[in-house]
Amino acid sequence: MARYRGPRLRIVRRLGELPGLTSKKIDTKKSQGRQKKRQKKMSEYAIRLQEKQKLRFNYGISEIQLLRYVYLARKVKGSTGQVLLQLLEMRLDNTIFRLGMASTIPAARQLVNHGHICINGSRVSIPSFQCKPGDIITVKDNSKSQALVEKSLASPALINIPTHLELDKEKQIGKVNGIIERSWVALTLNELLVVEFYSRK
């Protein structure tokens, strides 16, 4: 299944808050009421599917991409669910979003695709690029790129920058200091249900 390009608020109403998908706010009372109605009728499979969909839509990845990340996470020592979240969080598009350089993950992906982002001095145009500890993320030295990032930095979507990242707002330079901890993942999710969903396939 291809990447979702339809109305974002419809997805947020159905799945709950997805900070990476949109910065728009919804009427929480209405959405909570709808979720309660659905939860009464939901089967175990539907609950696992919903958690998987949260992951897909928040990080803006296709079904095939998510399946690849699950296979990668299984090969690494440790909790598969936690490793899966770390792999998704360390993607370049998500890292730019978490630094506050873009208002949403789709906006961050566009910055990367259009060649506005450099890592360790080299231009990178692949949103799925895996950031590593020690990577320096800079904005391409031109007025258009810097203006786009400056606008996002003025009002970031998420207030706090995770502890594994560091940002110099004036110079528009970000640094990856380590691997993200589970407590800093902005998405409310039970990652074990996602692993269960794929283990039954």
C-alpha cells in the first residue's frame, strides 16, 4: 500500500493524536467519544491493526517499509518493539521534525527530498537515511532553505527536544548525541501489539 496522501484530520480522529502527521488540533471530546464507541466493539485483531496503523501514519511510511523495519528489529538484540521505534525515530525526516526544523514529518520529508539538508557536510536527499550518534545536521547554505527552517524553529510542533538531540537555533545546526530512549517517543503507542500483529502473519 502506498503512502497516505488524503485528509490528515480524518486519520487523527480515527487513531488519536499523531504529532508527526499534522500540527492541526481536533476537538478532543468528540474524538474520545468516537474512540470509546469503537473500543467496545473492537476485536483483538482490530486493536493490533490500529496500533500498527498509528505507527504507519505517524511516520509516513508504506506497509512494505514498516514490514522491513520489523524484520530489521527482529535481527537486533533486545526488545523488538523498542528497537523498531528507535529505527523509526532515527530516520532523517523524523530527526529533523524532532529538532523543530519542520512542523510535521511530511514537511521534513519535503525538506530532505528537495536537497535542503546536509549531514556531516554532504547533501542527503533520502528521508529514510538512518542518523547515527555523532552526525551533524545542517541546512543548505541558501536563503530559501534557511527561511523555511527559521519559520519552523519559531514555533516548533513539539515543545521539548529529546535528550539524544542537540540544536543550535541561530546557526541552524543539529547534532545526534545518541539513540533515543523509549520515554522520549512522542507517539502514544503499544509497540508490542505491532510486533504481535506481524508475528501472526
